[in-house]
Amino acid sequence: MGKQEWYLEYEIHVNRPGLLGDVASLLGMLSINIVTINGVRDSRRGMLLLCDNNEQIERLATILRTMDNITVTKLRQPKLLDRLAVRHGRYIQRDADDKKTFRFVRDELGLLVDFMAELFKEKGHKLIGIRGMPRVGKTESIVAASVCANKRWLFVSSTLIKQTVRTQLMEDEYSEDNIFIIDGIVSTRRGNEQHWQLIRELMRLEATKVVEHPDMFVRHTEYTLDDFDYMIELRHEPDEDISYEAIDRPSLLGDDGFSEFGF
């Protein structure tokens, strides 16, 4: 059996001098290697560990329970969010009621790009929605994450450079390694039957699809929010309201119903 990776997180009750050294020494005596270490939230420290067998971890857990200054909060095989927490020094905010919804603010674009890049590296069908107001960095983050994941990105519908509404792809563009980007507003407002036929084909493809403005996307299609595997919300500020009220009032807009607001 090869090396096993574990995630250890503990809460510090008394941050006395030498506490980290004591924990590191204990890991060394048990022949457990520290891969990465970082503070992950107030008074909590996270570590990625490498060991040879489960017995080492069981002995570690037994000894840590006897330490008065700390309480172990997590000791498990590392999940994606654990790795990102140690890498960036904080956990991604997750919706308390909807576990597939993750929240970011613009100051956390680096964390968001890293998170999406890890999702993009996974094989198979994946449908990701991303909510956010204009010019908050949605499309740019998707493209940056594609670059980090070494994936090719394709705009099925977009307004990033010019309005794009594609009705067909070249044969080599149907690769399962590509990231397909769909703007829910552009597709629902400008897409014809050929465009929607293309989207239905892509939905059956074992590849990653990212839909900006997923609420508008599902409002006028046969798809629902339950079809999404992940939902990302990106805001300028934590309390910003993500609203589509502007595009629901055509009388206040230009001829196309949304272009003046830069969605």
C-alpha cells in the first residue's frame, strides 16, 4: 500500500508558545509527514499529512484527545475544500441550506479560480451555474480557471467581446476535455432553435458546462436548478443582492432588453 494523505484540523484554545512545535514533534515521532500547514480560520489550523497506514492516524487521534490546549475538529481523508482551505488560508463560504452553492466576493477571485480549476479537472458531465451582477468577473474567472486546468474553453453564447450565439460547432470542438460556456441571458433572449439544439447536444456530452445567469437559463427552458451540480455566487460585496429586475423591465432598457445594463 502506498502513502496515504489525511487532513487534520484543530481548534486552539490556548495559543501558547511552542504549541505548533509540540504537534509537529508528535507527528514526527509517529513518522507522519506534514505536506502543508496553514491557518484556515480564526483559532483553527489545518494540515495535510502523509502517512504509511491507518494505525498511525489512530494513534495520533488518541494522543491528540489528551491535549488540553487544542480540540481536533477534522481528521479525515482530504476533500477538495480541505485542500483549498490549507492552500489559501480560509474555507470557501457554503450555503447552509443548499450545500451545492458556494459564495465568493470579488476580492476572492484567486480562490474562486482555483476552486473552479479543480472542478474542471474532473472527468465526466458536470453542470456549473454562476450567478453575479455585471462586471463582477464571472466570465474572466471561468476563462482563467480553464487555463489553470489546462482546458480549452468555448463560448456557446457570450457578450465578453461581442455577442456570440453559436448554432453549430466544428467536429474537433465536441471534445469532452473542453469547457463549454453558456450565457443564460443571451441564449434565452437571442438563441434560435438551432442554438438550443446545440445546447441539448452539449448537455448530453460527458464534459463540463458552465452557465452564467442560471436562473434566467432555467426560466425559459426545460432545465431546472436541480440539474446543476454546483452553483457559484460571485458578488462585489458580501451583502450585494443578485437581481435580474433590470432585464425583467423592458421599458427601461434598450431594444434588446438587456444590453444597456452590460449583462
